[in-house]
Amino acid sequence: MEAVSARKARLYAASWFLITVAAYGISGIIFHFPGSFPPNNGEAFSWAGIAGAVVNGLGTGILVGISQRYLIRKIIPNSWRWAAVSTFALWLIHAVGDTFPDSVALPLMFNLGGLVIGALQWWAVRWPARYGLTWLAASALSWSVGLWLCRVLVSGGDWRTEHLVTGLLGGLVIGVVTAGAWLWILSDHASLSKQTLGAISR
């Protein structure tokens, strides 16, 4: 990972926030943000939901993964892996929501969705544990808090409004927390790089 200055780290974190909110918000409008609520499957499996997940889940994954990859490609080599695993993870979450019984789908999506995304993204960029665990915690916590908050605020309303608000509000929470994680990771990495350079020069 390339070391960046404190100013560039702040600019990067702000850009990450804006891109993430926009991607999830647009997903809520077009692709039915996968962290939203299942389509009333009741207590039965809906295998027909797999088709919807192919379209909407992959659509969301590609939108989020590619837009984030566009930013991180400047500091992380092989950033295409980030886009690939993000696409897979968001498809998987959408598939769970569209296919599993509601009582199973909601807890799985809300409690494990961010954990799955964060873990795969950590694997994709090969961060050391110092940064990977920070990212994993930020991803898991922001996803769960954001979506449970959305459920409280909009559950039971019109499904279009529900998905739109969940995409925007969920994206806002995820964007804020993960941008903070990026800011710490980039700032800490720059500090460690300077220390290493100083040790070598001595």
C-alpha cells in the first residue's frame, strides 16, 4: 500500500465517503439495495428469488465494487480483486434476502453481511492484521447498525421508499464508519513508513 500525506489521507477518506453513499444510494433506487428487507418470503424458501439476486445483487455489487475500486486503485495494487470480492459478497447477501425465509434472512443479512464483505475485502488487499481487523470491525459494525436502524425507521412502508431510504441511510452509516477506518489506516501506514525510512537513514 502506498504511503500518503495527512492531507491526501483526509481527501481520500472524504472521497471514499461520497463514493460509498452515492453507490449504495443509487443501488437502493435501481437495484433494491441488498441490505434492505426480504420480499415477504414468509417462512418458506423462494427459489425464484435467485433470479432477482442475479440481476439486482450483481448490479449492486458491480456498482459498489467498481466505484470503490476506482478510488483505491491509486494506492493499492491489484485493486481489481476488491471489485471482484465486493461484487460476490453483495450478490450473496442479496441472494440470502431474496431466497431464505424472512426469519432467517434478516438476521443473516443484518448481522453477518458486513462481516462477509469486510473479510473478503481484507483478503483481497492482503492487509496485515493491524489494518485488516480494523477494517473488519468497521465493516461489520457499520453494516449491522446502519441496517437495523433502517429497519426501525422504514419497515412496513412502501417498498420503493423502504429500499431508497435504506440504501441512502445505510450507505451514510457505512460510508462514515469505513471512511474513518481508511483515515486511520492511511495515517498509521504513513507514520510507520516514515519511521522505517528514518531507521534506514540512520
